[in-house]
Amino acid sequence: MFRVTGNLSAASSPAVASSFSAALRLSVASTLSFVSPPHLRWFSTFSRSFLSGRRISSLRSRIPSMSPISLSGFSALKATASFSSGSSASREILVQHVLVKEGDSELFAQLQKKILDGEDMSDLAAEYSICPSKKEGGILGWVKLGQMVPEFEKAAFSAEPNHVVRCKTQFGWHLLQVLSEREPVKDIQVEELHSKMQDPVFMEEAQLIDVREPDEIAIASLPGFQVFPLRQFGNWAPDITSKLNPEKDIFVLCKVGGRSLQVANWLQSQGFKSVYNIAGGIQAYSLKVDPSIPTY
């Protein structure tokens, strides 16, 4: 069982303040662009678990060294970073940080000591950070290469998971840690899906879900798909592991692939091992595979 709480909005991102928007961009902000406005409010119920899939306050942090870290030193850290697998180009990391002004060295030293003494970064970020992400305990969400300023990105992607490192950007000094890492949700093209659906074994074993609303499904649908309407997320999400098997392949469908990507990411954060987003949704299926399926 997991908790479904939180608020997914621009407020959780440094993009709230224009000075941060060009620097510490959230992957969650980019995924929001896929969602049509009528569906945004339903994501507020699961953003917290979507971002992390676990209780952030349970993660205790360590600072390997109290001596200042120069930017040039990150190349050495990168060589010792222990990521599980895959290339950094495709990996996404869940980042948390505390930001203080460049000239506030005394506060910065105090925060480092507090973390070494076992205080939680979420609490420290909420109290001391000057980044708008303080409202979310310093959580910046899932990010990938190319979404942050170079200094911050280099530090984050060089850090060992759950170890606090320091870096300096144009916004000040950061204490940051990587809470988790993952490979992005895989896309499956509609042609490949259609080919798989011709196999009775696949149709029996695979978990196919459609997150569109009932009025949409009444217009166009594919055989074998269970319906989990996004508007009813609060009803089916708490018991999702009793409805679907986290160990089996799961394929998520919507109209054009945006809502399904959101749900696919969330399912992955809940421990589902093999999640596929159906690229282009049922509209692409109609255009590329079966023109008899209506578009809308």
C-alpha cells in the first residue's frame, strides 16, 4: 500500500521564479506539457508519489568531506560515482537540494553540520532554502541531462546516490543529493503493439490499460484493454497492485500519448518493473494501423 498525496504544480519547481526557470528545470514540468488542461487538476492527487515513490524524510544523507569542493573537482567524483546500469544520457535522477546565497558562508557551513548530525534535508530546505522548491522540501523532481545549468548538472550526475555534495552556480551555493535513479519509461510504437496483439499468448499475459475517459472510449477503443479513467485516479490508485501485477509487462494507452506517459511514469515509481507508453496513443493506431478506428 502506498500514500497518494501531494500537489503537482509549477510551484514545486524553480520555474516559479523566473530567475530559476532557465537553470533548474524539472522533468515534471516538461511532462506537464503533454497534458491537456482539463486533466491537470487530477494529477494533484498523485504527484508526491509520482515524484519519489517513497518517503523522502526516511533518507538520511552524508557529506563525505567538509572541505570546500571546487567545480574542477567534480571530474574526480564522476569517476567514482556508482550508478546501477545504463548510460547517463538516458538515466533520470530524483534530486533534492538546499540553496543559500553565495555570500552566506556561515549559514552554508551550519547546514552542512546539521546534515552531518543527522538532520533531514527536507526540513532544512523548508526552513532555509531560497529556492521555491523549499515548499516541496527541496525536491526538484526527476531530471535528465540537459535540463539544468552545467555546474548543478555536473554535480548531480556525478554524485553517489544518497550522498550530499556541494556546488556553486550563478544562484548561490547548493547542497544536493540524488535520492533515486531510473531509466525513462519505454515507448512502444503502435505498429509493434499491433503485431504483438496478434499473439494470443501476449493478449493473455500482457496488462493493457486505457487511461482515457468513458466518453472517449465510447468513440474508439482497442480490444483487451482495461479502463482506468484518469479522472477516477483517486478510486483505483490506492489498490493498483491488487488490480495489476507489478512483475508483468504493462502497456498504457490514451488519445495521443501524453496522459499515458504520466500514468506510466507513476506506475514505474510504484515499483512496476516493465512499463510501456504507447506512443501516439489510439490516434496513431488509427492513422498507422487500423483506419476503421474513429479519430476524435
